[in-house]
Amino acid sequence: MKHRFIPLLLTLLAGGILIAAGLPESRHEFHVSYARLAIEGRTGMMQIRLFKDDLESGLRQRFDRPDLTLRADPEMDSLFSLYLNEKLVLSMGDAVVKGALVSSGEEMQNGIPVWWYTIMYEAPADFSTMHIQHDVLLEMFEDQKNVFRVKHFPSEQEWSLYFVAGDSDYDLSLG
């Protein structure tokens, strides 16, 4: 499957910050997640950012909890961890590399609530190739786009990947 660079979204997401300039508070006109993964040896650290209202909708549906409201506490972190490990799957051969939540929080970006998470991955061996299946919120929004940046150390090679419905997996060689 082909993946393409997306200059418009990368511009909108410059520096890993979701930007929605000029939009009324708590409203955005597109659905996007932005993740950055740094890999060295067997370890990966990822930060993912999502619009709060989009993520709440996804978690409400997944866990059949119509009253769910995101907040910084162990219960919400646990629900997100379960969802993320179902929807953003990193694998090496037959081994799935599960992510462990390190931290989370909310911040405002131009008046729009954004939720972020830091996730750590520990692989059974050094990352050299991996399969990425990135379906975060694709079940919720027809126009959902998932931007995924990978940086490998010590080579400092970088990849920018773009996942949408019907094109949500990619095999990456880090060698």
C-alpha cells in the first residue's frame, strides 16, 4: 500500500501541535491524530495527540459508555491504553509489541482541547522491521486522518506516514 507525504496536514500540525486558528472554541473542522515515535534498540517512545471530543466519542463507542468524559485519572488512562493497543498495533513478525502508558494530559490549542499521551514500547529484540496498523478513530469519522512520524536512532532516519480508512497499515524497514 502506498503512503504519501501530506504537506497540508503537516503544516497544520507543525511542531506536533494541532492548530485550528480562527475556529470557534471547542470546534474543529477536521479529524486527525498526530503521533511521533522515537526508536532506539528495543525501546520506542511515542507521543500521540488527539482532539478531546473525537477521542471521547471513540471511547464512548468502544466501551459502551455514553456518559464518558475524559479526565486525568487511572480509569481513563486504562481505557485509552486498551483502545490504543487495539487500534495502533506495532508488530515484529508474529510478536505484537504492546504499548505501556507513561503519562497523559490535556492542553488547549487555540481554544480547542487536545489530549496527549506518552507511550513506551519494549520489543523482544531490536526494532529492525515492523508492521504498523493504525486504525485510531477510523471507525468514528469518515474523514479521519492519522499522521505517524517515526525517527530511528542512532541512524536518525525519519519517516512520515499517513493512515486513512482503507489504507491503515504499513511495513517499515528501519535498516
